[in-house]
Amino acid sequence: ASGGCASATATTSVTITNNPSATISYAGTPYCKTASAASVSLTGSTGGAFTSAPSGLTINSSTGQITPSSSTAGVYIVTYTIAASGGCASATATTSVTITNNPSATISYAGTPYCKTASAASVSLTGSTGGAFTSAPSGLTINSSTGQITPSSSTAGVYIVTYTIAASGGCASATATTSVTITDSPSATISYAGTPYCKTASSANVSLTGTTGGAFTSAPSGLTINSSTGQITPSSSTAGVYTVTYTIAASGGCASATATTSVTITDSPSATISYAGTPYCKTASSANVSLTGTTGGAFTSAPSGLTINSSTGQITPSSSTAGVYTVTYTIAASGGCTSATATTSVTITDSPSATISYAGTPYCK
């Protein structure tokens, strides 16, 4: 107050505003595309707006919630912007968010089944790379990094190959499987223990070692053989030498295979003999035998006294003793056949001779 006047006042309002600031984060990053929607962790000034770059992240601009399932896999910068107000300039906070594709793959081996003679084979892989290969049961030679298999050093069998992609980027591990078959290369040996076989022999079985299920053939024609079992029937076969072939068909990735052996069928020996001129006088010339049938045998006679050539059967009456003889022709056992004999009778006769006299000569009339 002054000059007789009372005191007077004037008033106004002043506002002091906190400078806006914030920090944001996404605790679960990286997120697999299979993950549920995720909320932002915000500390500081509220009421801002959320954006992301580059494009591809599904984000709620008001709440900052992200949706991995509808986002494109990638790395994003999320920006939280607080608008200018209360005399304060705008402010921003940033954080990084990663979205990861869910791992998946398919694998196959185009050449399965593989013969053990096959070269190493690579896997056909579609999808996520970088996984590891295993197989079960044990026995398959496989490269755990590349999936390449080596049939030649593997055990024949059926295997399940598993390709495992490790958990990463917020995604769980994933597996892909396929089947691989390794087949033993077919091989066999065959033989017929009784060869040569006589035509009188019973049916004979083959001795087979190795791969079963093949088919039997023979050449040239004439051998009676069961194409499934390899059993041969000598009695209905033609005498001769045959090559029997056992063929294992191509299968399991392996080429066909064959095994061969030789079989001989022998005619059963038989013969008939005779001496057309019997009986023979001791003055007769040497006489040949008449032989029909198997040759190569030997001649004998009984009882002793007949001069006979053991190889040709020729007889010599002049040096023989008169009598009746049995000539035997023996064919030795051979070609799986037992020995055989043929017999005939030969008679040698003394040449007739005489002397005469009249004891009383001369006689008187």
C-alpha cells in the first residue's frame, strides 16, 4: 500500500513437465513363427506409438504386441515414439526383435534299395539345412554331416535315417525320416556230387551254397531238370555232357548273377555177343566175335583151354582144346554206371581121323 492506496496483486500459472523417456524390450526374442503373440516390456513414458522396420513384422501400433505367426522371418527394429508435449520434444526408444522360420525338411535316397556293390549315395534334402543325420538300427555307414551313405561297407538290412535340425531361433528341434535298404550282392555256387550219373541212377539234387530263389537251366537240350529245385532225372535224360546254369534275378538294386556247373549223363552199358560159326572144328581159321552194344570191354572164357584174344574176342580153334566154353564179355564200371556182362557159348571140335587095317591080309580065296 502507498499513497493512500491499498496493496494489489497479480497471479499466473507455470507448468514444469518431465522430459519423456522410455525403454522397451521383447523378452522372448528370437521368436519362432509358431510362437503366440508377444507383448512389449515398457518402462517409462506411456502413450507412445510403436512402429517397426523393415516391413514384415505384424505389430500393434498402440500396444506394441507382435504376432510372429503372421510376420515374415527376419530381424526388425521396433521404435517406440513419444510425441512432443508439455514443452518437451518428442522422444524415442528402440529394440531389436527376431522372427525365425519354423525348421522343416524332407529327405530321401532316390536309389533305394542299394546293392552292396553300389557307389556311395547322397541324400536328397529339401528344407532347413545344417542338421545332423543318424540311422537305426546299427550297420549303415552314413556321414552324419552330409547324409551320404556307403553301401559297400554297410550291413545288408532296412534302416531308418533321421535328419535332426537342432532347436534354435526360438524354435524347437525338428526331424525328418526316410527308409533305406541295403541288399547283399547275390552269389552262389552249385554242384552235383554224383556226376557222372548213369541213366539208371535215381533223381539227383543239386548242392547249392549262397543266394536261394534262382532258376535252373541246362544246355544243350536233353537234360531233364527241375527249373525251380535244380533236381535232375538221369533216366529220362539223353546221355551227354551238360552245363547247368543257376540264375539269380536282378533285385534289391543288384544285377542278376549266375553260377554254373557241369553234369554228365552216361548210357548204361549193355552188349550181346555171339560166334556165328560155332561149333568150330580145330582145323578152322581164327574166328571173330559178333558184338552189338557197348565197346571197350574185355573177353574171358571158361573153362580153360580156349585160345581167345581178351581185347578183340577173336578165338583160335587150332590152338584150343576141344570142348564147350562160355565166353564172357565184361564192360567195366564207368561214368557212374556199374559193370555189365554178356555171355555166349562156343564149341571146339576135334578134327575126325581114323586108321584101318585087315589083320589077315593077304587072304586065300
